[in-house]
Amino acid sequence: MTWLRRTLLTALPKVLLSRTTGVLARTPLPRSLRATVYGAFARRYGVDLREMDGELRGFRSLAEFFQRPLRDGARPIAGAALVVACDGRIVTSGAIEGGRIPQVKGVDYGLGDLLGDAARAARIDGGSQQTIYLAPGDYHRVHCPFDATITAIRALKGTLFPVNPKAVRAVPGLFVRNARVVFDADLADGRSGAIAMVGAFNVGDVHRSCAAGARLRRGDELGRFGFGSTVVCVVGPGGPGFVGLPPETVVRTGAGAVG
């Protein structure tokens, strides 16, 4: 069935459908319907509304609700050198070897292809990475996993495959084929790093919360997704690395991520 799924996903007009979904998600809802619609979504996808900052009626559209903020203290930031960048489940996590990042067992892709910058990839090779899948019900803001200066932000063009586990297993090199925004980072300890916010089916837009030149602390906001997507965080050798974790491990923003 993997080959059939890959064939169908490749043929699907992913970008057009995602743009249409985006228009619908950004359409304002009548205030009287918001609590009912968002409440139904929360029940369907397991959203914990107790963590949310604000009230349901305050979000004008589904897109705003997807990017909802959390109340103060809902995600305390650990004192570790590396922290988890977002809520979700681990896809892969651990060492980067030979300039390759594992996508799933037996399938990997090039770090340089992900970042769109061979020189930065060479400086990061031999370090570590953490890839996290955000399901539709997860908190959809992405935060900096280390203390760093954001030296550049690049939007790399691509398609919009779904990034759910079944699609990731079916489509080789999925994360480097999808559109993505890459934040280059120079860490306070002198190492190079990067965070790639990978677009997905129905998640064509990545909203940036900082600009190039920003000096960020662990836990500062980088950007926001709608619905569900994937984040890949990478850091070079010579210091603490991302801990190796098995696939499907549940992680939360701000938790310690040092191996």
C-alpha cells in the first residue's frame, strides 16, 4: 500500500487544495458560532482548552484558533542548553552522520538539501537533530530551542505533501520536497544551528514571529503554523546535543532536550 499512497499523494493537486483550505480557514466566523465550532474541533483532536490564553469567542477564524496562544506558565522553559521547540511527537531524534538526517528507519535525506545552504550544513554535520510532528490538535507555535542570533531567514519553495506518519513513511525525501522556512542560527556558544519549519498539506503559510538579526533566548517564539506540520531543529558538534528519542515520543515545548 506504500507505493499506492505515494502515487496518490504525488498526483494530488496539493498546493491548490491547500490554498483553498487556507482561504476557508481565514474566513471570519460569526461570534455566535465560534465556541461551538472550536469546541467541536477541540473534542475531535484532543485539544486541552484549559491551557489556552483567552476565550473561544475571541478567535475570529479557524486559522486564529489553530495559532492560539497558551496561558502564562503552561510551558515552563527548562534550564538545559537545548529545549524542545514545539509540542508534538518525535519523528526522529539524535546524531547527524555523513550529512544525512533519518526520515524514518532506512530512509534519510541530505542536511544541505533541507537547509538550502551547503556551507552551513557542513558546519552542522556531526552534530544532532530533533524532528517533531505537530498533529492538528497540538499547540502550533514554534519556539527557539537554544540561545542564538537568527542570522538569516530563507523561504524555500516546494510542494505540500502531508507530513503525517503514513505519508512520511511513503514519500522519500518528503521534508526536502515540501516548502519550508529555514531560520539560520548562530548559538551563543559559537556553534551553528538552524530550525526548519516545514510546510504541509493545508499548511502552506508559515508565519514568522522574528526577523533576521534577532537575538533569541530559549523559548522565544520563532513562528506559527496552522493545522499541523513538522519542525526540524539541528545543531553543530562541540557542545550539548539533542537527546536520542524513539519515534512517537510525546514532547512539549520548553522541556529539556539535551542528550
